[in-house]
Amino acid sequence: MSPEAAAAVADAHRREWAFVLSAAVRVTRDIDLAEECVQDAYARALTAWSAQGVPASPGAWLTTVARNRALDLLRRDATMRRSLPLLLEDQVEPGPDEAPAARAGDDRLRLIFTCCHPAMALQAQVALTLRLLCGLTTAEVARAFLVSEPTMAARLTRAKKKIAAARIPYRVPPPEALPGRIDAVLTVVHLLFTTGHTAPAGESVVRRDLVERSLDLARMLRALLPDDADAAGLLALILLTDARAATRVAGDGRLLTLDEQDRTRWDRPAIAEGVALVREALRRRPPGRFALMAAIAAVHSEAPTWDDTDWREVLALYDLLVCVWPSPVVALNRAVALGFVHGPARGLRELDSLAGEPQLAGYGYLAASRADFLRRLGRTAEARTAYEEALLLTENAAERRFLAERLRGLRP
Amino acid sequence: MAKYLVLIYEDEASYAAATQEDHDRVYKEHVVFAEHNGPKLLGGDALHPTGTATSIRKDSSGEFLVTDGAFVETKEAICGYYLIDAADLDEAIAVAKQVPAPYGGVEVRPVQIFD
């Protein structure tokens, strides 16, 4: 096995898995069988590419091998063919004028909409997406969600069984259902990103693997849905937020807030790409939630220093965001922005009006934000209580170090 | 095509407290639903409340145990069902969304087919 071949296979695994699998499903009309054939194709690629060199189009090579393997298995085993729980799909075959690339895009979209079907639990949708679209092994998906491998295997099996038994269709939804279904897909990718960006538990604050997968998926969605403002918005949000990744954590693992970060080290090309996408996403009226969140991230990215932050602009964007997405977490962030525009006392009042929200009960960021306003108001004793509460509610080690340091920094 | 059972789960107490006009309205809604979805409906019935139910299971010695009441006591109980024909889950959900269930909701279950 040559190193070049191994690298090319790894690269094709990352880039082409969804493409190859979705093409194989078209032949097998069964997800498990298609997965088997695709795995087999990647295994063969290692030997074949070592011997004959890497083909010009690795994705096409893998697709042909996987499809041939599927056809071969189905021909040899007529009983298997009959017993396959058929996944449904549009019976319309593409016309001769239709470019193969368009059909490939459709195939991947079919797979995406099947993985993110709202009839499955969100957790199952995320797991299926990582397994089928990103090609992660069951063990890798299990690690991503900090559950045991048997637990994740059972979750994936159950989800795939439901797709087959309940006949979740393998197709791009009709136009009238499309906006809602696209939103479901974007929600899955966004959840993947937020889980990676600030890991709910564990030693490190960022899970690079999850962040990169979510970025790959957002790019794929943007390419497959070029006219969709929300897809543009989500890609922009991920690019702009992740552009600050290198400066979020200090050398000692301590979390750095926006005002402490070295802005010269932010990823400028990613910011430029994100800002251009935000402009496009904001053109839709009213703008969607991802476009608005991305626009807020863009305001921070474009401020040369923390003191230059245009908080009025941030607050105006949060005012819009609360309307399209009335979630208590958004209201909390809006209250923080309000505090920066109109002073900590006003921000604190707004935060306290959210204290009764059941969704925020046990949410560490509410206590942490209160603590910050109280600290700036010089109400040290109350700030101490609030930091202690936030520490009780936070499980991520880097975030805990940050809170503990702020707590120690309070004047006695 | 595939078959799905749409189970109607509703709060029996709310039904018991409803007026005759409420009952008439829900009945009419079911008639309208049936008219709209005629060819897809393979069957369907309203059930008497769980107070009329009898549950039967075998105990550890293999004796039948016949008891008064529903198999599982829940606030929302099955009070009716439709058996429908649909191409896939999306179509089944679209039909199920139209099933009147003012005091609860519905559950869609694919029917197993043995060849």
C-alpha cells in the first residue's frame, strides 16, 4: 500500500462518502447494503490505487465499484433482492439532457433529507448524518456524543429500521414542504457545530472533529441548495464563528472572552467568505435565524478592537432574531447586548426578567451573565454567588476554569 | 403502497365533559375527513371509552387473568382509529394531520406485511 494511495483514500473518504453512498443507495434501495458496498469499494481502492495509481476522479471510481458490487450481490442473491425493504424514491429518471452532476446532487440531497427526517428524534438524525453523510464509523459517532459504542449502534440500527419499516421516503421533498424540511437539515448541522464549538462536557472546549464535519456539511448544503438563503446563512455563521477558533483558548487551556482575544490572529479569509455570504443571506425578507446569527458574528469579526464593537447594531440584530426565533437563549443573549448598549444595570434587569424561563433553569450562561453584570456594577457579594451558581451548572473544564478565575478576581 | 394505522389518543375526561354540540361538531369533522380522504381509508371506527374495556393476560401459572379496564391506564387513551393506505410516511403523516382529535393527538404506526 503506497502512502499516496492511503492519503487519496482518506481524502476521498472525507470528500466523497455521501456522493458514493447516495449513488449506491439508488442501486440497492437499502441503506445497510449500500453501506456495505461502499465500505468494500474504499477497501478495494487502497489496493487498486497503490498498484495502478490514483484515478483522475476518485469519487467516480468509488461509485462505479460500489454500484457494481451492489449489482453483483443483488444478481447473485435473488432472495435478498426480494426481501429488501424498498426505500421509495421518485420514479422519474433524469432525461438525457440532464447533467449527471445534477443527478448526483439530487442523490446526495435525497440522502440528506432522509437522514434529517423530522419523524426521527433529533439525536438519531444527527447520528445518521455523521454515519451516512460524513462516513464516520459507529465508534466515531459514539465518541462524538460521549456514549458507548453499543448504545450508538443500537440508536443507528433503530433509526435505519424506522426508515425502512415506516417507509421514510428517499427523495427531495416537494416545493411546498421544502422550507420546513431544509430548516430541519440546517438544524442538525447547526447542532453538530455548536456541540463541537463548545463541547457540553469534557476537558477541551472545542471538538475540532465535529466542527470540521459541520463545516463540510454546511459547504455541501450551500453547493446543493445555491438559492437557499438559510443555507448561505448557516455556512456564514459557521465560518465566522470558527474564524475565531485559534484565539478562544489560551495556552493554559483557559477560555478567552471576545474582549481578550488577539484579533490579529482571526482567520481573515474565512471572515471575508462569511461576510459575503451574510450579505447574500440577509437579502431575503425577513432574514432567517442563521442569517441573523451570522450577521451578529460578522459585527464582532469586523470590529478592529473590543471597544470598537458596534453594540447598537448587535442589539438591533438581536431584536430581529428574537422575532423570528423567540427562544429564551436568544432573549438571554439580547439582554447581554442590551447591557453593553445601555449599561449593566439595564442588562441585569433584563436578565432577571428571564429568570422564570423553565428552559433557562439550570443553564449556566444565565448565571454567568448575571455574575458579569453584577461584577461590573461593583456588587461583589452578589457576583460571587452568581459565579458559584454558574460553576455548579457548567461541566466543560475550560469554561469552569474561566469562571473560577473570574471568581478569584473579585475584590474581597 | 403501504398500510398505516392511525391511532387516535384523546383525554377521555374532556370527552365526558363535552356538550352534545361538541360531540356533534367532532362527528361532523370526522365525516368531512372521511369525504376528503375516501380512497385512502381502508377502515376506521370510534371506540367506547376505556371504562367499557376488559383486559386479559396470562399469569405466571398460565391461568387467564380477566380484569376490568384498559391494558395500560393513561390520561390519553385510544378512542378510535383509521386504517389508511399511503405511499410512504410523508403521505401517511399528511393524512394523519387531518384526523380530528380535539382532545389529544394521533399516532401513526406502519402495518407489518408478511409475505
